[in-house]
Amino acid sequence: MSTVTDDKRKAPAGERVADWADGRLGIYSLAKANMRKIFPDHWSFMLGEIALYSFIIIILTGVYLTLFFHPSMNEVVYHGSYVPMQGIRMTEAYASTLEISFDVRGGLLIRQIHHWAALIFLAAMFVHMMRVFFTGAFRKPREINWLFGFLLFVLGMFTGFTGYSLPDDLLSGTGVRFTQGAILATPVVGTYISFFLFGGEFPGHDMVARFYSIHILLLPGIMLGLVVAHLILVFYHKHTQFAGPGRTNKNVVGMPLLPVYMAKAGGFFFLVFGVIAAIAGLFTINPVWALGPYRPDQVSTGAQPDWYMGFAEGLVRVMPGWEINLWGHTLALGVFIPLVVFGLVLVALAVYPFIESWVTGDKREHHILDRPRNAPTRTALGVAWVTGYVIMLLGGGNDIFATHFHLSINSITWFVRISYFVGPVLAFIITRRICLGLQRRDKDKVLHGRESGIIKRLPHGEFVEVHEPLNQEQLHSLTAHEQYAPAEIGPSVDENGVERKVTRGQKLRAKLSKGYYGEGNQIPKPTADEYKEITSGHGHH
């Protein structure tokens, strides 16, 4: 009698589970296609990672805080462990904030990590957007991703506002009162929006509950979707990179996602988390116990919003208190005009990629970044915008500057008013001249080499500095940028001699294009003939 031996062995349990999941979800093929995706390496790319990791920290700490916070405006008498507040009537929202700060284990640290992470998230988003703007990373095919990032920043601003309004302390209540006044200044719909938001007359009994729902559900849900869409488009379009040897619009030079990039990203996440935790442990922020609960008949001295709302606050503070009466209704221009200006500034920032594409007429895909100096008009516009933002940020703290530096608040207000019109113009002119000067220096380095610091005396007695020639990588980096020709309107008649109609849009585009790329707005790159003539020994030391 013979026996049959079955040597076929079962696969390990983990492998069987993986095969089961792959057969239904296609995980293996998806991972194989994307886990070895190449990412370039440059320090400025970490700015977006800081924003992403800060957002994750906000979500984690926010979930912990929701376990102890009571979003209610019902009044209670405080009998907690913070003695100075004992016996004072306050809302449950404020009382629970005190409980988190003094009675919940680690509650104050988590509160501060949450608040500091929100500030760092918006600061990282701001700097990241400026990096994208100054290097031209918003160009085709990334215009939609620019809009996603812009919406993330704007939604982050309003999420932060609703967040620091939840404790219902005197400072946050003053900020909400300011916002309610701005809403009421909106013609026709302002009153309806205020009633919808506050559930009746300010402050009402529903404000904290409604802000709470907006803060933990509506806005974070939208932002989470935008973050996912933003990252998907980064994967789909591939990452931008700076010019260099071997780098083209059709490839990416860098490290694979697994294992190198993921290991570095994981370490960087814990580094960001550690730094934020250290800041939260060392520096107090939003000490609600020092101000007391909000009362509509009181205003805290030196009330300031977080920095990202300072621009809007500054616009309102420096605007004259103009009013007009129409058909029995008062229109508060001193508040309404700043709201319009604030909205227009944000819209201009959002649509800029489409404006530049229209001005240049460039419809090609761009995966190589510009050096800011090689796009002087764009760089100057960005610096002008940041200058205006900083000036209005100073205007939003005019009372703080007046009290701390013993200055007249009226003098500071007039200085900010004048600077807002003069400062961005001066910043634009100076920045563009600096960019052109840097372009000239790059051209000189390409043709004559790098200054070595060595002084040599020639046989006829002349002293010259010895220049060292650049290597091929340096030469490529300094000459890889494109130079656009300004758009022309073209002949006034067509090939048949018929007068061609030129639209106002074409005239405007030609004028703007000349302002971007016309004479005096970019320094011509050195040609190959110039380089050969210099390096052959004629006129080169």
C-alpha cells in the first residue's frame, strides 16, 4: 500500500490576509505604482510638511479637548479649584475651560498645544504659499492646487476664529462682538446673517453651541477633504523641483517615497510635535482665567485677535468712521469698505495664477521652479502684498504700540494710513531693482567666474582680482531660466489689408505683458558666443 504525502504548505496568516485584501481592493498594484514615487529634496519643501503635521496635531488635541468641553451658554456659579473665580456666575463653556485648565490631567498643556499648533499651522501655510508664489509653482497644471491651498488658509483663519471664541472669556467675547459689528455693516443681508449666526440678538444663548459645531465639524471636515485633495494632486502632478543638471519638466530627481522619504517625514513629524509641545509648555497663551467671563457691557483692555486676523482688524481701525444715510438706513462705510478691501485682496491672491497665465500667454506645463530674482515683477508684487499685510497688522495693534512706546494713537493711525498706500509701492520698486541687480550679478558670474578674493599684480602694474570659473552645475543653475518676450498687439491690418479690430482686453494684456517682461524688467541671459569670447582669454583675468 502506498501513501501520498502533501508537501504543500499554507501561507502565513498575515500573507493570507494581505492576499484577501488585495483581491478586493487592489492594494498591491496601487502601492507598487506609488510607494517608489520620487520626491525632490530641498529645505523649502518642508514648509508644507510643517503645515500638514500641525494640522494633524490640531486634530489629535482637538479630539481630546472635546471630551471635557461643554459648549453651552447656560449660566452656573463656579466652585472649581481656581480660587479667584469661585462664586462668580459664568457660562458652562467658560467653566469647563477653567476645569480643563486646572482640573483635567494634562488639560492645560493640551489646550496650549492646540492653540500654538493652530498659530503655527497658519504661519506655515502663509510661508508655504509665499514659497509657491515666489517660485512660480502655481503655474499649469497646479492652478487648482493653488486654489485648494488658498481655501485651506482662509478656512483655517475662520476655524481659528471660531476656536478661540469658544471659551467665552472677556477677550474672545470682545472679538466676537467686533465680528458681529462687521457683519451688521453689510448692507441688506447683514442683519439676517447676524440673527442666523447668533440665534437672535447678540450674544444670545446659542452662539457657543453654533460656533462649536462649525469649529469641530463643518470647517475641519471641509479642510480635511481639501488636504486629501491637495496631496492627491501633488502625487498626480509630481512634485516641482529647482533647476539643475539632469532635471527637466519630464522627470524628478530625488529620493523614493519608501523607505527614505517616509522615514525622514516620520522623524520630522515627531520633531514638529516636540517643538510645538515645548513651546506650549514654556510659553503661556490665551490665559482665560486672567480675564474673566465675557460680559457685553465690558471690553478687555488691549484686546487683540490672533495674528492672522490682524490684517482685517487693522483695516477697520485705520479707516475713517464715515457713514451715509440712504432711504432711512445708515451705511457704516468705516466698516463696510474695509470688508470689501479685505475680500478683494483675498480674491486677487486666489486668481493670480490665472492672471499671470493670461498675461504671459504661456499654456505649457511647468515642473521646474523659478528663482525669485528671475521673475522680478512677480517677486515685487509678492513683497508689496506682504508689506501691505504687515502694515495693516501693525494698524491692528495701534493701541498696543501707543501704550508700550508712549506714542499718540492718532499719529500711529495716520502713519499706517499713509504707509498702506506708500509702503507697497516702495517695496515693489525696491524689490524689482534688487532682483535686477541679482540678475546682473549672475550674468557677471557666468561670464567672468566667481570672485576668489585673490589679488594679482599684472606685469604692467595693474592689480586685478582672480576669478574662478564656475562648474557646469553652477552654470546650468544660473542660465536655466526662461526669458519671455512681451506680448504684442500685432499689425493693425490683416493679410488682406482689412483693419483688424483690437479689443480692450488685448490692449490691456499687451500693456501688462510689457510691464512684466518689457525692456528694463529682465536682464538678458549671457549667450554662448559671449561666454566663449570671455573664456577664450579676451578680457578675462
